[in-house]
Amino acid sequence: MPLRSVLGALALLILPPPPETAAAPARVVSMNLCADELVLRLADRDQIAAVTHLAGDPRGSTVAASAAGLPVMRGLSEEIVALRPDLVIAGAFTTRTTVGMLKRLGFPVLELRVPADLDGVRDQIRLVAAALGREARGSAMIAALDARLAAIEPAPRPLRTLVMRPNAFTVAPGSLGDALIRAAGLTNVAAEIGRDGFGQVPLEAAALSGADLVVVDEAEPGAPSLADTVSHHPVFRAIARGGRVVAIPNRLWTCPGPQIAEVVERLAEAARR
């Protein structure tokens, strides 16, 4: 029998059943970065039993300062069982083995989907806020997000926009990233060049796409990556010399949350320039 299964069986025999979920859970464990960000923004600090090790890394997290000093874990079943949470928040792509075992052990697990649009972001904020017993904070977060979006001056015309992330991955039509591009008054050209998912954009397609703006991830100083080699290719450099490239930190649109308003702001500002 695999070690993880043995540990799960021992937990059933040794540990008492997890506490019933109250209106405001007292011991919340977050299992992925996007859940971390919402939990850290919405929950009381003393509600949080643990977040992932990613939450404190400012390269990918928008709440790194808030995560400082909190217990961290890597999502292993035995780590979470030992914390005795009364709510576990996981993502759509969180390790299925761990999520399944936690459910079998009787721990309340809230699984978050990946929103495809701004309404999906609002719904997810409401869902997490309600699960934490912090509905008023969720409503205030949504109101602040909507106010910030409403204040953005959209692009003067729907400039054609192409996202080229590390390894030349683009943003799928019908995704949240696509919704942010459209919220800025821009047009996502990924569908026109045959990218109907999170596929890669060949440099030839990028060069021939006629994009007015090319959006890339803002590079981390002193952190070169093989995934970024496309940005050093002569074809890409020729595109960049046209003054059409805008860099946005990846952490701003990795997860749904109030920080996505900054993506829309930056896109709209680049278009106005």
C-alpha cells in the first residue's frame, strides 16, 4: 500500500473526526496560490491555519507581505490532516490525490473553479467570503474592484492585442485574460491566428498577426529563464523595435482577485500611448 494511503488510514484510526464547519471557520487551510490570495485578503488572520509556500513569494504572489509569519505547507495530505482544519480551500488543478483523501477523511473542502470572465471573478470572491463568514468584506472587495474598473479610460480604438507569455504561450479566447483585454477596449487576436486555447504562438504567426500591442510578462531582474528565450529572438526584437510591446507582471493576472483591475489599467494606458 502506498505510504500516503497508509498515513490516511492511520489518520482515520488515530485522529478524531474533523470539527463540523461553523458559519465562520476557525482553522482554514489554503492549498493553492489563488486560494491563498483570496483567503489572505478576506479572512481574519487568526482564522488561517496555513497557506502554501507560494503565498510569500513576491515574484508570483500579490499578497506576499500578508503571508509573512503564517504557517506554510506544500499541500501534502499528512501536513493538512495534522493541522485539523475546519475548511480546506483548493483550486481546480490542486493535486487530486490529496483533495480526494481529504474528502474521504471527512474534511470540508471548497474547490474553486477558474473564472472565465469578470462576473466569474465576482462570484468567486462572494463564494470564498461566504465560506469564511466574511460576506461584508467580499461585497466591499467587489465594490472596490468595480469602482476601479469604472474609472479606467478605455483604449480610444480596439487595438489588436497579442499576448506572448513565457514559451510564447498566449491567452485563450473566452478566458479571464481575454476578458481583461476586452475590458481595456482591445481585441485579442489569438483566435485569428488559430490559437483557441492556451497554445503557443509561433514567431512567424506573431510577426504576421498585425498586432498593435504585444503583451509580455515583466521580467524579474537577475532571473533569466529558458522560457523567455523567445524574447531574445531577432524576429521578436524586430516587433519590439516598433514600440508595440507592453510588459505586465505575471502575478497580476495569474489569479482572480482585485488585482486584475491593474491589468486592465496597464493595457488601456499602453493603448492610449
